[in-house]
Amino acid sequence: MKIFGDEWKGTPAGEDGEWVEAPVGAECVDCLKPVVEGQSGVILALLDVTREPGKEYTMEPKEQPYHRECFLESVFGPNFRGFITKGPE
């Protein structure tokens, strides 16, 4: 997994991930908002599936960025975003 941004420092992902520059301007695959300078996130190789009428599907791996919060919410569920802003109750 490729990671970017300071929020990963000191975490297991920060120790094991491949550090890359933030893909500034690229859309997050989850929220569709662009990555801006200073944000943290991951880049995953996802399958880009296309099909032209009358033809077979094609599947190509394509690297897609996620904001850190969007990625963690996709793993831990929708209540995760509230946890990171409010803390445990």
C-alpha cells in the first residue's frame, strides 16, 4: 500500500507502507473531492472495469487515491469518522 501525508507517521501503516508524494489534485475514489496539499491518505491499485457495447468487459489495475479518513471509514464503517473527531464515548 502506498501512503502519503504526516498523519501516518508513528503508525503501523507508516512503518510498513511505501511513502509517496501526495497526488495533489487527484480525486478521492470515495468522496470524489480532490486531494490537497497537506492531506494524508493511501493509494490503492483498484480494478478499472469498462465495457463497450457489444464487447467484453476489460479490467485494468489503476492506482486510485483515498483521503485517510475516507479509507479508514471504508474499512471500519461509517461511525469511524465520528470517533476520530469526538473520541471514544
